[in-house]
Amino acid sequence: MRLLDHVAQCTVPFLVRQKCGGVWRLTSAGDFSQAVTRCPLRFVLTDELVRACVELAYSQGDELCGCLDLVHLPAEQLWVEWSEPARCDALRRVIPECVPAGGMDVERCGVLIRSGESGRSGSLRTFFLTHDEPREPLVAALETLLELDGTGAPEHPGILKGGVVGVCDPQNEHLNDLLRCVRFRLDPAWQRYYGSVLPNTVLGAQVIRLLISSVAFDIPMLLALFLLMALRADLVRKAIEPERLNRKRARFGRPPLLEHVEVSTPLLMQAGYRNTQRADTARNGPRFHHVRGHIVRRDATVYWRGPHWRGHLRLGRVRSRTVELRVQ
């Protein structure tokens, strides 16, 4: 099942029992089951589209931060889901020093997005599905606030006291520019819990840093996706309507699966990943090397030159990789 179905069918509360006997009921994925079920638009990204969005998010050239004025959240309520191994693999390619936070073996991730009318601001709640048993979905303790106009929501010190904080990466100027429009705050139930059980500010800072790192790297990929949706990027949308499967599930007393839209990008994949299968032959020809993807913006037109391998002709003739994207 998709993560969206796990969340929609989740009914188990998330309870934490302390050694002293106290019990905390924290916000769980089940608290969002109705919201996911009623969400009018649910996207599931193919692995190829995930990789293309990561490449675009961390591309060279004019970079994604120079195109943020073209980005709009595509709906007031939206679910986006992807394979986490595919995202992590693509992220390691463009940021080799990146190490996934935490110790969870995450299989799938998703975000439930609520947007303002302008499509330029919104809030995101992040969900995870791990390989561990039982197969219960998890929701991140942090809520992500997105503000594409200006420099993001104002910061308030003391996230453990309900404040809002931002993050930066001084060693990565491009990522730093993207993160300026993002703020994070703790879910109220988790904020009360952490405020009560964390013994000191040093440990609290470590916990908050871990929580932020588990969701912050999703933002550039999502912004790249929304840019592609705002442009004529020839994204292929395939409606998945599991009516026949649901009739069979109903006979066995199982809950129905949700309809969703599978989104892929054959045009960008053809442009961006041609000849990548020859990476292991890098020493067989002169000047054979990998070229990172990069974008060039000319007013309302964005040119995406996908990542590719460049070298001797014996290793494969490179065709055009430039894709023109225009505002609709």
C-alpha cells in the first residue's frame, strides 16, 4: 500500500509512557486520517521524477532560488508522496557529504500541504513509513511553514516554548537561499512533551536539530516539483482509480484504497539521465566525466540542461539535453 493509504487507515494513537508512570498522548498519523481521505488532490511521484526534482533543486547555473517567483503551490489542499530511498540516492549524488538524519529505515515519505489562496504560502506536515513492524505511519513532530514572498515567517526564540525558527547552511549558499523562505515549529502536543521531558537546553538543541534535519531537505525537492508544475514541463499524470481492487478488498472486509495521481516526467528523464549507465567506465576514455544539471532563466522561460556523462565518442554519442520550459 501507499503511505497515503496507511495514513488514511491509521486509527492507533501514539502513546508514550514514562518511567515514572506518566502517559503522553502525542499527535499521530491517525489524527490526519480524515484530512488525507478528504484531500481533493493526491500526487504520488515516480522514482525518476524524484531524482529529476532533486537534480533540478541543486542544479548549477541560475539555480532554483532565482526562479522562486514562478513557483506556486498547485492547490489549497494537496498530498505529495515519494520513495525515500530514491530521494536519498539522488541527494547523495548532488551532495555527497549529506548523511541522512536519524536511524529510521524509511521506505516512503509524504507531505500534507495546506496553502493560502495565493499559492505563495502554506504549511506542511511530513509523514514517514518505515520497514519496521508493525507497519504504522509516523508524523514528524515539526510543522513546516513556507512563505515564498519575503524572507519567511518571523522567527520567535524558544521553539520548545512554541516559537518559530529558521535554519541556514553557511557553506551552501544556494541551499541557504532556499531555506530563507522556510520556518519550523513544534506541534503543540510534541512541544509540551519535549518541554517537559528534556532535562537541559543542550539536549533540547540536539533533539531539535535532529528533527529539523529529518524534514528540511524535502523542501528544495518540493519547490523544484512545484516549479515544474508551474511550467510546461510535460509532466505525465496518470489517474490511479482502484475501484476493481476495492471491490475485492470489500469482500474480505478491508478498507478501500484511495484514488491518487501518479506523476512522471519522461521528457526530463530522457534529457537528464542519458548515458548514466556508463558511469563505471569513466577510466576507459579521455576526459570522460559527469556534468551536473543546470538551469538558465530568460524572463518567463527556463532552460534545463540535465546531468550527463561527457567524454570520448566510443562511450556513447551525447544528444541534446536542453529542455525549454515556459510559464503557462
